[in-house]
Amino acid sequence: MLYIYYFFIRLVMTPKDFISAIKRLQKIYKIKIRRGKPFEILVHGILSTRTKDETTFPAQERLLRMADSPYKLSLLTTKQIEKAIFPVGFYKTKARMLKKTATELLEEFNGKVPGTKDDLLKLPGVGPKVASLVLVWGFGLPYIPVDTHVNRVSKRLGIVPKDSKPEETQQVIETILSDREKLIANHLLVTFGKDICKPISPLCYRCPVYDLCEYKEKEYYRAKGKISQNISFNHYI
Ligand code: SF4
């Protein structure tokens, strides 16, 4: 399948180079495997959609202090959940989803978070990214949740086409990486995406995988970065 994909679509980055990039980034960021309770990861996943970590983590803590199990969460009113998770993005919708999810877990899964993608996708507010987060961090299974950072970095590197959707990117990179690499790939690429391969103006001039990357504008951004570094340096002499 992957061979056909590469042969016909003619992606520019090879799987071998992608693996090299991952290994190089791992040496720099030294990402450890994340683990947590499946219910906590599920709450985190639902809250984190379109919300920054700085807002998600405190909101998650506030909610879990009030309700650390599906049963306790089901006893809260939607208003109480809204108050606990504000100001996460779409907090009203997410509060409704969380309450429905808690009820569904009690009615369909004996109050436990299920450990398969198919079952997780049956829960309200759970899409492929959240399901994969629960599987990899909650159950230690080899999945790569693809969010906006992972998708952007994968597209710029050239391992997937420019118009690749998160689910398509996930399929491709999960086929390439080993199970052990899959356990850290999300955290690693998100860290790299926030640190260097930023959404706007990537810092290509100090990128550790510059030689492997196939992003067309990498030379432009490298030159731009070097110029602005010189400007700020000259400013002080
Ligand atoms: S060279 Fe630039 S675009 Fe390519 S991975 Fe590095 S920072 Fe991202």
C-alpha cells in the first residue's frame, strides 16, 4: 500500500529520511513516553481540541478535582462543568459532550474507558485524534494522534502531500514508524512544531532536520532568519 502511494503520488521525502528525522529530533528533545489514567486522558483530549495547553491543563485539573470518574462526572450539572472548564474553547459544547460521554461510559462500558479505537469513536466528542491520544497515553498502544502541529510538520517535511488530512497523515506515518517510535511521535513532533517548525515563520535557519526537509520555502525562511538575527545583533553594536 505504502509502495503504491509513493510510486504514484511521488512524495518527496522517503520513509527512510522521515525515520532519520524522528531519530535526530529524539536526540535533541529526549521525549519520554507519556502515561496517564485513560479517563484523565479522555477528559484532556476533549478539552484540548482548539485550546492551548496553558488553558487545557488547569481546566482539566479543576474538573478532575470535582469528578475523577465517569460516575462522579455524570452527577455534575452541565453548568458546573462549564464553570470548571472555562475558558477552554467551545466550553459550553464541551461541557455537554463531557456529561454525555460520562453517561455513555456508564451505560455502555460499565463505567470504564474502552481500549479500542472503534469503541472510543462511539463516544460523544471523541474523534480520531482524541481516540488515538487515549490509546497511546492511556493504554500504551502504538498510535500517533495527529493534531495541527503533527500534520503541519509532516506536510512540510514532505512525508505526506500538502493537502493531507490528519487521518491520512496518521495512516501514513503509523505505517512508517516502529511501535516504540509511535509512542513518542506525537509529543516529539508537537514539541518540534512549537519550538522550531512554527505555524508562521518557521525557524528554518536553526532546524536540525533542514537537510532532510522538502519544504519549498525553507531557503527563504532560513535567509530571513539569518537576516533578522544580524539586524538584532547590529542593533547592539
Ligand atoms: S527546515 Fe523549516 S520547514 Fe523544514 S522542518 Fe525545519 S523548520 Fe520546518
